[in-house]
Amino acid sequence: MEYNFLKIEQPQGGVTVMTISAPKSLNALNSTILKEIDTFISGLDASTRVLIITGDGEKSFVAGADISEMAHLDEPQGTEFGRLGAQVFRKIETLPIPVIAAVNGFALGGGCELAMACDIRICSSNAKFGQPEVGLGIIPGFSGTYRLPKLIGQGYAKEMIYTGKVIRSDEALRIGLVNAVYEQPELMGKAIEMAQMMLKCAPVAITLAKQSINEGYDLDADGAIGLENKLFGKCFSTCDQKEGMDAFLNKRKAEFKGE
Ligand code: CO8
């Protein structure tokens, strides 16, 4: 499949890198790009066990939703544009595989929201994060009001959203918005390194762990613990659990099949 705004690479078996590429607008997301991401995500198959999302160039991950497209929208169109982005990001969040955002520069508005829909965020030292929407007369519309408080707590999320302030990578690290900061040339290598560690582990177990974390987060304590218990039990129906434990007991390296 050919894309106009996405570059897809497999630097090694099991790891796929999706690069958003609209350099003239610092990779801002218009509806065409969102639909391309949707098509790509929907078509992922078993050859991808970890997905890395990044932006083209060394300046910007994604500088937000496309302001030139949004400028003339009325209420129904604005609602529809927001729904499109939110649905695509939700698909990313609920993929059965880990998704790493390698944030290589500006992650503003929809760019920050895209990074937050990923499981893990690492960034380059020049990265900048923010939800500047109120300065444009709108609110975060790709689920930022939902995910930012979950990730960093309501107090700081409200400060970022009400002021539109842009924070640097060291501050993003301090507040837990990203897991690590690297120099730009190292960023993709570090993302692939993390993916490689995941590839060594049991794929079904990672999928179930992701489900337990994501779905459990929105439940009460009994619901979340009950869900974990159900999914924990399910692990024992997999060949990978037998293989992992047999390998440990026999002091050999496990060979997981994802079954
Ligand atoms: N949309 C459209 N074009 C953009 C965007 C954007 N978000 N960001 C940058 N561009 C374009 C610029 O217009 C410029 O184009 P041109 O060369 O034709 O003038 C080009 O990219 C380069 O940008 P700059 O010249 O501004 O580069 P600087 O290095 O001076 O500044 C910044 C970089 C700080 C990133 C600056 O471009 C900027 O502030 N961009 C806008 C950031 C922003 O406000 N993002 C949030 C947008 S709103 C949003 O994401 C809402 C999501 C939810 C939507 C819900 C819908 C209902």
C-alpha cells in the first residue's frame, strides 16, 4: 500500500516504524493523514509485534492538527474532525501490541495527543510538548482532556491546558509525560532497543498485560483486580507460558511462538 504522508519501514523483523511525513506543515495532521494512519493501523498483521511512531525530520513529531483545515469548520464539521482523530488515536491505544512514540521534536496539540495514545513515550532533547488549543479558541479535541490528566495528574494537566504553555523535554521527563530523553541521533536506536527487549518476551502475555492495564485503569479496585485475575489465568492456557517456565527450569532460552 502506498501512502502520501506515511513512511513505513521494518528495520528488523517484528518492529515496524510509521513515520508521519508532511514536512511543509511540521507534520501537522489533516484529515487525509488521519485517514492514512487509520488505514495503516487497521491493516497491521502478525508481522508487526511492536509499532514505533515518529515524525519526519529533526524538528517536529507532529505540530498539532492542521490549523488551516480547522480554520473554516462549523460546529458539526468540528465535531466530525474531532471524532475522526479521537477514533484513530483510540485504535492506536487499543492495538494488541505495544506502541512506542519516538517524539523527535514538537508534539503540540494533536501531536501531544497522538503521543499520549501510545503506550510509551521517549523523546529527543529538542522535543517540546503542549496543548496550545485554548490560544486558538478551541480545546484539545483528540482526547487530550482525557489522557493528559490520567498521565500527569489533573493539577498540572489543567495548568498546561488552561495556559497553553509549551514544556521542554526535561520538564516532560520530570512530570512523567515521557520515560526518557535522548539526543536526537540516538532516539530511533533507543526506541528499537526497547522494542527488541519486548520481542524477547511472550507476545500473548504482553497483549494481556496491556489489556489489563488499559481496561483496569478505568475500573474500580475490585473490577481491576478481578480483570487481572481473569487475564492472569488465561496465560496458563498458552503454549508460551509452558515454554517460558520450562525454559527457566531447564536453564535455557525460551522460544516463544505467540500461542
Ligand atoms: N497546522 C497547520 N500548519 C502548521 C501547523 C499546524 N498545526 N504547525 C506549523 N504549521 C506550518 C506553519 O504554518 C508554517 O507554514 P508556512 O511555512 O507555509 O508558513 C510551517 O508549518 C512551519 O512553521 P513555522 O514557520 O511556524 O515554524 P516555527 O519554527 O517558527 O514554529 C511552531 C514552530 C512553534 C510549532 C509553530 O509552527 C506553531 O506554533 N504551530 C502551531 C502549533 C499548534 O498550535 N498546534 C496545535 C494545533 S490545534 C490542535 O492540534 C487541536 C487538536 C484537536 C483538534 C480537534 C478538532 C476539532
